[in-house]
Amino acid sequence: MSDGDPCIHCALPIPPGDLVLADIEGRQLRFCCGGCRGAYQIIRGAGLDSFYRRGDRQSGSVKQAYGSRFENDYLQRFVRKRHELSELSLIVDGIRCASCIWLIERLLRRHPGIASARVNFASHRLLIAFDEQRITPAEMCAQLADVGYLPRPFSRDGMQRAADRERRDLLLRFGTAAFFSMQLMGFSLALYGGYFQGIDPATRSLLQTFAALVTTPVVFYSGYPFLRGAWFSLRNRLPNMDLLIALGSLCAYFYSLYALAAGQEVYFDTAAMIITLILAGRLFESGARRRASAGVDKLLQLAPARAARILGDGSTVRVDSNQLVPGDRIRVRAGERFPADGRISAGSAEVDEAAVTGEALPVLREAGSAVTSGTLNLTGDIEVEVLAAAADSFVARVAAMVEQAQARKAPVQGLADRVATRFIPLVLLTALATFILWYGHPDALLHAITVLVVACPCALGLATPTAVLVATGRAAEAGILFRGGDILEACAGLSLIVFDKTGTLTEGKPQVVAVTAHSGSEEQLLRLAAAAEAGSKHPLALGICAEAARRGLAVPRLSGGRTVPGRGLELQTEAGLLLAGSHRFLSEHGIPLPNSGTAANSEVHLARKGVYLGVIRLADRLRDEAAAVIGTLQQDGYATLLLTGDRPDTARHIAALLKLGNWRAELTPEEKAQAVNAALQAGEKVMMVGDGINDAPALTAATVGCALAGSTDIAVESADLILARGDLGQLNFALELARRSLRIIRQNLFWAFSYNLVAIPLAAAGKLLPVYAAAAMAISSICVVTNSLRLKNTGKDA
């Protein structure tokens, strides 16, 4: 160990005179302060030694870390050509709020060689379109590093590693802050008790010293991201919330050190609690962002990673799906998903296209029919000619649309951030003016610092997160999951609610609605149909078998059937040939049928030995609560719209039952998203309620996307609001809770600002001592928290 070794905990140089040596497990270790020594022992005791082996803890600036890792030749590997421009996708470390996004985009866009720069807040992914003749990738990365952000070339694995690294660091800092803050509260309670009831100077000084020791690692280790962000915001003349947090904690901390030396009252608890509470909010936000970005990854995993490519001699070889190119022939067996968009060249099969249309019923695809990646081959082995590479497939295009929609939906900057550019300079000027006004008075500096202490943004910082915490907790009790506070705010201002049909307004599973027997009883007809359909995974077959089970019918076992894709099945029985299928299927076998079908229903006709037996009609039933939900929304002033990939006659029937005046049918995922975007451009605030993969683009394009329990993973991960109990009626409660939450947040902010408007002038006039300023600040925070707790009673009977 050399004399110039840095602190083993924070990796920073140790100033002369500040060296702290400690013998730990037989090793003499160097620390820059007692706080770092205490933090080191906690981390080691928790078994988190790997923290000290992380590469990103080395001393040096962000720019040095960038320069040693990324050179222009290396970055060129990740550049893609897009017409006349080039594109580079980066993951940016160090983004903490909407202000960071604004700063990054503004910084890059002012360069004439950069056409566009867009940051996805959920994933911290930056997409830059630029002219390589005017600026290089290395120059762009250097610009980001200059303002405190570390860019890394984008990759799925790299993004996951960056997110994991960020979350580990946040957990470690929050854990450290929470542990020391709990110790600090004990010392602070004793000091406050002594202030009012008396305490001897030696005991008070000892308690204050202990308070200073446990506060130091909270402010300078746990609060380092805020201090660093505050420094860069000052250097770039763009004050943000980090500066508010750093200002409050540092003022309280350094004034308390001064007070400790002068034998006055200290306010270390103020400095520590600011950091601890804000870190808790950041931890919650980090989890929300991880969930928001997970949908795209699951969507890309929908298409299989491997495919069976057909060689010239007819044999097959397994290859990576991303190696497929237009013109390749592949074999897709029953039960497999299509790895790429293509056209069937041989064979036929029923295909589950829920990934495209969201509808439960499969469709027949024969030679010459187009198939899309991610859809499921249900019945037969077929050969497919690849028409598009995996990067240009349906799944990839939908994933791109989801990411683009997320990028357009960066969270609205909070009110505290929006006023920071005016509030902070105003407070500093007020403190300076106070010092000048009182200049020459013994308490001039004390009054100026009191202004800074009383302006500490505790109530302002708690105004939104406490209301969000209580509201989301109350929502969770009711089985409703909000992604974050921005979703609560957005839900409170909606004007149009858009619904998907299948699985949203309906139950998503065909059920028997009528059994009409032309020969024999209904039970005999249903028993025979269930015997024929037993073992089939077709949605209509499952509906028939479920109805037979519900009625308690004893179903005989039959075997030897042959499925005719898109038509029905043929089955030899002791009583003759049994046919079960569509009206067309039985007609092709020369069996006369009555033409009494209902347009909105699916039908399974049965005949045996040439004799027509009857028909079973199935329909995707409306949810029991659907009509009440739509009625309540309309009474509350919301406009409603139905968007579905199903047939127009079915959509018309559903809309009539629910009294929905507006509907559109036979829509692709892109067309659903386009309809949502059109409404947004018309000035509407749109919620999209859906449950399928095909709804993902529309869910993310909408102001708020809402998914129900039982939805596909992609729909759930793409949604901002999740109704976890599968009850559509929860939507009304979610909107009521959102409206009330926004009112509470506005009340909290009004109180926080009103407190400052009253307290700052009193402090400037010398009418407040720091202890009373701290008490006033605590009271303001209690008022904000108490007001937020009223949200717990939302929806409960008084």
C-alpha cells in the first residue's frame, strides 16, 4: 500500500490530514473519513464484498472512463445506415429524471450534424440520427461525457447489465442511508428532548458528535448521485431537482457542523432524511422503469430463436432465425411458431393468429397463403418460403412501434422540477439579501442560513411521492397496479376510453349459447359432439367439452378421427361416419342443412351416416360487468370507442349490446395504433384497454394503456395500468382514485409552496431560529403526509 492509495470505500483521493486507518480482519485499510469506515464495515457485514470489485468504482472522471473504453473504430460497429443518415443506439448511464432527458436531447440537437436525438426514459436508450461527414460517434459520446453521462453501445444484454448495475447501486446507497438514519433518529430524539427539558453541555456535545458521524456517509456516499447531479446542473446552468436536494441537505449539514463547533443546536436529521426519502422514491421509480421496458424483450422472444431450413436435397438443418433471408424455405411443424414472415409453399394448417388479430379462433392457411412471425401452427406440417428477414418481421416491427411509443411518452417533468429554475435562484438571492440586510449584526450569517434551512424542499419533495405511495397501495389492495405517479396524473385527465373486444369486453373464450337438436335430445347431441372433439385444442372444441362437463354428461371415448383444417373432422363410429364442423363442411358431403345461423355466433354442425343431427352455437360472451362499466364511463363524461380485429357484423352486434356508438372492425395492430394516434392528434387524452399482443402498439401509443389479468405478457408489460383481478369494473375505481389522487397532490403542492411563501420572509426578517425553522419544516411535511393518507379511504364506505 503506497502513500497515495485512495479511500478503499469511496475510491477518492485522501486529503492530507484526513487519513483514517483501521485494522479489519488482519488488514490495515485506509479511509478518507470515519463515515466511509462505518459504511465499509456495514457492507462487508452484509456480505456485499463484490461492491468493491466493481470496475465502475475506479477514480477518474466520466470522460476518462469513456475515453479509455470507446474509440471511434469500436463505435462504428454499432452504426447503421438509414437512407442518407446514420443511426447509433446507445444506453446512457446517469439519467435520473425528465430534466436529464431534456438536457441530453437539447445538447445533441444543437449540433448541425445531428438530425435527431431521442431518449426512451423507460430503458435509458438514446437513438441518434446523424451525418457521419459532420460528426463522429466518438465526438457525440464525448459531448455526453462532458455533461456527466456515460454512453455505452446498445445491446439487449448490455442494457440488462446496465439496469442491474444501476439497481444494485441504488439499493446499496438506500440501504446505507436507511441504516444510518435509524441510528440518527435516536440521537436526534434525545437532543430534541434535551432542548425542551434541559441537558448538560457535555452530553449534548457527545450526542451531536455521534449525529455528525452517522450523517456524513448518508450525505456524501448515499447522496453522491444528487451532489454530482447538482454540480453538473450548475455547470450547465440548468437547475433541477438534484440541486434542490443537494442544497437542502448540504445547508443543513454544514450549518450543523458550524453549530456543533459553536455549541448551538444542530439539524443533522434534516440533512439525512432528505437523502433517505428521495432515494426511496428513486428506488420505486427504477422498478417501474424496468417493468415498462420488459415488454419489448418478451415480444422479441415470441418468434422462435431457431428454424428448420430446407436444403436442396430436401433435408433440414437447424439455424438461427436471424440468419434467414428472403427466398429461404423452412419447415414448420404442428405446435411450432413461425420464425419469420413468409408464404406457405406446401401443405395446409390451421393457424392461431392471436398475435396479429387478437381473435381466439384459428384460420385455415393453405399453399399460397401468407403467414406472419410469432403466429402458431396448430394442425399440420408445412413448408414456408421466407419473405422477410427476422429484423423486418411482424414481431420486430411491433417491437419497434412499442419502443417508439415509449420514447414519445417520456414522463412529464414534475412540478418541483419545473419550478426549480426559478425557486433555487430566488432562495439563494433571498439568503444573500438577508445577509446583506443584517450585515454587521452578530446573527447575520445565522439568519441567512435559516433562510436556506427553512426553504429546504422536504414538503415539496414529499408532496407527490407520498400521495403516489398511498394511492398505489390503495389501488393494489383493490387489485389495480399503476406503473407510477405519472400514470395517476394521466388517468385523471382522460377524455376518451378505447376498448379492444376479445378478452376485454368479452371473456375471450367461446362458450356454448345454444344446442339445437334435429334428431334426438340436446344432451345426446352435446355428448356426441364432446366425444368427437375430445383431445382437440381448438377453441370451439374446448367450449363444447367445457359445456358437456358443466352439464355433467358422461362422454364416450372415440378415436380414429381425421381433422380437415378449416372445415371440421371426420370420425368412423360403429353407427357410421360422424361429421362435425362448419355449415360448408357438411354441405360438401351432400348433407342438407337449415340456413339459420346467427352472424355473431360460431356454429358446429353434426351429422352421422348422412343424417343431420343438429347444431351447437358458440359465442364469446360479454363480461357480466361490461355494460355497467360502459354506462358509468359515459355518465362520467368519457367518450368511448371499440376497436377490434373481428368481423364488422360481430363488432356491430357487440356495440349495439353495450350502447357503443363508435366502433371500427377488421383492424391490424398498426391500424389500431393509428386510430389511437389520430385521436391524440385531435386533442383527446386516450386510454386504450386491451389484452392481446396485437394491442401492444396501441397500448403504448395511448396516453394510458390498460391491460386486464389474463392478458398476454406482452400486453401487461406494455400497459401503464393493470387490472390484476380480471374485473373490468375495476376500471371505474381506478379512474376515480386517479382523479382524487391528483386533487390531493395539488393540495400538497399548494401547502408546500404556501409554507415557503410564509416561512422564508419570516426567516429573512430574523423572526425564526433554525430550531423553529426545522420544526416548521417538520410540521409542513406532517401535513403533506397526513393529507396523502386520506387516499387510503378511497372507495371505502364511511
